[in-house]
Amino acid sequence: MSTFSVEPWVADLVPLLDGTRTPVQLAQTLSLRDRGALEDVLEVLESERFLASEASSTDRATRHSRQLQLFDEMISADELSAVARGHDASTIQSRLTGACVVVVGVGGAGSWVVQSLAAAGVGRLVLIDPDVVELSNLNRQVLFDSGDIGRVKVDAAAERVAEIDADITVDVWRTRVDTAEQLATLLSGADLVVSCADQPSVPVVADVVATASTAVAVPHIVGGAYGALLGVPGVTVLPCRTTCWSCIRAATADDHGRAARTLKGSSPGGSAAPLAGVVGNMTAWEALRILLGAPPALAGGVREVDLASFDSVWRPIPPRLECGCVPSSETTGST
């Protein structure tokens, strides 16, 4: 008979596994700083069939019933033909359940992205942000309330995700993304990366996200921003299939016109919840379409939305010949 040793907190964990607490709440109750160790123990217990999920397939179908109806409509309209051939809406939903999305920045736009992806049933979210919740965040950052002031943003966000859907796995990293090498270590298993951070600036973070994501051929949405009644929901990059972020940056670096000026801002402008919500939810919908295999709407150019009139300006940007980010036989661009 084999024996093995466990940390003392594991014995305290067992009585808490009554189905009433999320992993985040378990970690807080046990005063654990290393959530990875807790998740490892839970995985072992689940693999040995000591744990059972309370959410049945019927429960999940009910939770996402309106969403499944939408997927049926998209299949009928041939919007998901590449992945839906021979499959029904439930199978398409399983793509989201098995997906992992990394969100860099969970503030203004990022908080709306996280909320929408969680509500849609994306199975794993990796949240990266260095900040704590401040009073001035509460006018637009939907994941937080007054009780969260002073708390680490990613921790508060993870709790909110658990309230939306306790079956979603959430990994949190309280760190500022400064280098592509640093971010690359956090992209294991990622299906998509979404850049929503604005410090030190939107373009700088977007550069880092694009470099790290491209190196491992992971689709990414970069450069989303809002302010001064202008919104840019981001630029989608499907490596080797659409115009890369470097080409987008080169085309907009000296642009003094309307298109893409929000992308170049070095500091955030004034905003309110509806403005952050418009940009964040447009980005979240684009993220879901990428995960589902639908044609991206924000690839191959920059879309700017006038948030006062809702007029939209689309500027197509083809890849530079010297870049070669897209094979010449492939097309880029949005409709």
C-alpha cells in the first residue's frame, strides 16, 4: 500500500467541498496565496471521482438556450460553415466551453470583455492586470462595486466570474505586461489573446501582445481603446491570414486624420460606462466569432466608431509587401 504526504491545508479543504464555494472562495477561506496548488489538488480529486459537478448538461443547455438559438441561426445563415458542417448548436457551444482566452487589462473595456466571455461560457479565462480597484473605476468598470475598492482587480474579477458561472476556470496574474517574453510564459493553451490595457499606453501594450502572440501563432485582438467620444474596438490578427499589427501600426503612425487616432493616444480620455461597454462588447463579440470560426469583422484594418452619432469609419489596411505577414494568395479585410 503506497502512502504520500499532503500539505496540512488539504485536510481543512475536504470539509469545505460541499458544492457551495467556488475555487476562489476556497482559496480565500484557506488563506492560500498559491491558487495553482489548490487547483492541482482539485484536479486530482476530480480525476479520482471524489468530486462531482452539480451543473448537469441540462442545466448548461438551459443557461445558454438563447445563445444556442443564435448559433442555430448563424449555422442556417452559413456564417459558421467552416466549423458547423455536420454539427448542431450544442457542439458549437462546446468550442467555447473548451476555449481559453487571455485578457490583458480588466479595467474599462476589459471588464466588459471578461463579463461577456464568462456569460457566453468560455471555459477558461486568464486575467492579467497589475492594479487595485479605485473609486474612480466604478463609473465604467462593470466587474467591480464599492466593496471592491482597494482590492486587487484580478482577484475581484475572478470572484465576479465565479458568480456568473462557477464552472469557468480563472487564472489570475497581478502583473503589468512589459515584455513579449514575459507574456509568452502566460500563453500556454491560449486560443485567443485580447489586449485591453492602456498603461503605459494602448499601442505599447498592443505591441507586446502582438509580438508574443504571433511568436506562438495565437490569434489576438490588439489596440482597443475609447475616449473623447471615439471608440476603436480593436484590430483582429489571425497570424499568417490577416494583416499583422506591425503593418497596422506602420500605416497609422503618421496619420493625422480621424481614423485610428484613438489607437495612438498616450493617456485615456474621459469616459462613462456606456462608452466602455460599446467598445468592450464589440470586442467580446469579435472574440466569440474568432473562437467559433466565424469570419472576423475587425481584421485587415481599423474601425473607428463615433460614439456620439454611432457613425462608423472603416479603414482597410493591406499588409506591406516587405512584411509578408499574409501569403499573397490570401485575402484580408472586413466587410
